[in-house]
Amino acid sequence: MTVETRLIFVNQKNRPMPKPLQTGQIWKMEDANLHVEGVGKRLVHYKLFKNEAKRARTSLSGIDVVEKYLQKNKAVLIRK
């Protein structure tokens, strides 16, 4: 086992596991809400409501992209 491999294992233990994206979830951020409409094998259908908007179009992105966006904006799961 090399030093690089040991560092990877240590970092994985300290990192909190994110909640998996599921259909029907609502994530609250500082200035927006993200509603998960559907989750596939690699893609997520979602609506991003900013500033109390009444309507938002459905968007499609990769699961990893959406998870990084939620982590970056410190999203909190408000409805499962």
C-alpha cells in the first residue's frame, strides 16, 4: 500500500456521506429551493425555484453535478 492510497482511505473515513438523491426531495438553500422530480441511473430531473418563484422549468443534469451543487451551496434537506 502506497502513501497515496493510505491518504485516500483516511479522507474517505472523515468525509460525511451525502444523502442519496430521491424523487420528491426538497433541498433548501440560502436563496433557492431545489425540487427533485425524478432520479435515474445517471441523471436527475429537478426544478430550481429562486426567490419564491411560482414556476420553474424542469432541468436535467448528472447526479454528481447536482450533489456537488447542493454541497457547494450548503443545502439542507427539508422534505424527504
